[in-house]
Amino acid sequence: MSPDDGPDTAKGQSAARGGRTSAAGTALEKSMRILEAVAAPGGPHRLTDVMAAAAVPKSSTFRILASLIEQGFVCSEGESRYGVGPRLRALSALVSGGEPAGIEHILRELQEATGQAVHLALHSGETITYIRKLESAQPFRTASRIGMRMPLHTTAIGKSILAQLPGAEVRELVSATGLPRRTPDTLTTPGALEAELEAVRAQGFAVDDEENEATIRCIGAAILGPQGRPIGGVSITTVTFLVSRTELESYAPALLAATRALAPLL
């Protein structure tokens, strides 16, 4: 370091190197290498194998994996083994969406059959995250967007997911998040929510009847993973002054067919 070099110069040099936090690289670089290691053939992979393949220290690997699991890009397979999560599978499938059995094709068929907006969302902890949206043929647009996170108890997809979870897990989620009101019709008591989930289990789909957003009514169904746990869901979204609840519920067979077709792709 020359006599003119001081702390600010050192900081600038660090920034020029891309903000590396260690010889292993930036946090983003570490995360990408860990994702590549998890997605390598032969998974699910042990933590020690992921560490070695990614060349990232154990503490950082564990911390990054925990974040990737929360975001749905990685899933824990037990006994310190990690596999590809539903969100990463969805991204992969969306890239090949032009194929006849691709996600994009299935969602497009559902949108064209109903003429309504269609959403695909993945479950992550206490929320769902929209990863795909096909707009309605109607001139009205909803405020939802790809990447938006939404509560479980106010949305059709969220309620369909809750209905597939063990009761103890639902109670734990409700205890952690509460049931905040978003509209006058939001279900805000555990008793009301449980009664709703019983109905969802019986009919196989959930309805959000202006519970999340005024004038918006949706029907949603869960997508189940290999172990029978809900990994996400699909919804059909309408505006109340154009589509009645009876008409909306008539879309249920097409919706359920779509979720069944999507399950092996996620």
C-alpha cells in the first residue's frame, strides 16, 4: 500500500473486487454454487457433499441453505440431505414452457377455457409467492404481480394449502402470524378459519370471496408434492360485478385438472 493509501482506498479496492467477503466469493456467488451443488445429479445430497462441491464453509453453507429452503429453491430431505425445491423446479419448467406438457401450456389452457386471470403460486413458510400470472380476457386488471407474497388465510390458494396441512401445523402458523384483516370479509378467528378449511377439504378447492381484496373473487386449489404435502397452488381470479360465485365455482373441474397436471412438473 502506498503512503497515500488509506482506509477509504482499501474500501474502494474491496468494492472493485465485487465486495468479496471471503476467498470463497460473494454471498451471491456462494449461493449460486450451493444451488448448483444441490441440483447436481444423484440428489438429495448430504450437507458435507454440498459444502465440498460448492467450496463454501459449513457455517455459510448451512445459513445459505436455510434461506434457500425458506424461499422454496431448496428442500430439506431429512438426515442433513438437500434436494431441489419447488420454486427452482418451477423456474426450470417455465423455461421449457413451450413443450406440450409444460407449465406455461397448462396455465394457458386454463386461462383460455375460463377467460379469467390465472395465477400460479408456491408455498413458502407463512405466505404464498406468485410466480406466474396470465391476465384475464376482460379489460379489468388485478393488483397482483409476479413475486408478490400474500397471506395464506386470505387467499384461495393459501386456504387450499392450509387445508392440506396437519392441524397442529395450521395452529402453529396462525399463532405465529395471527389472522390480520385485509377486508371486511377476511376470516379473522381460528374457529372461522377451521370451519372454512373443513369445507375446502370436502370440496377440493377454496374460494376467496372478497377476503383479500374488495370486488375480487377467486377459486383456488393446491398442488401436492411427491409426499402429499402442498407445494403451491393455482387460482382463477374474477371481479365480482362480472362473474357470480356460482359461475366461478363452475370452473372447479378445469382448475383441479390443471393442478393435477402441474404436480409432476413442480
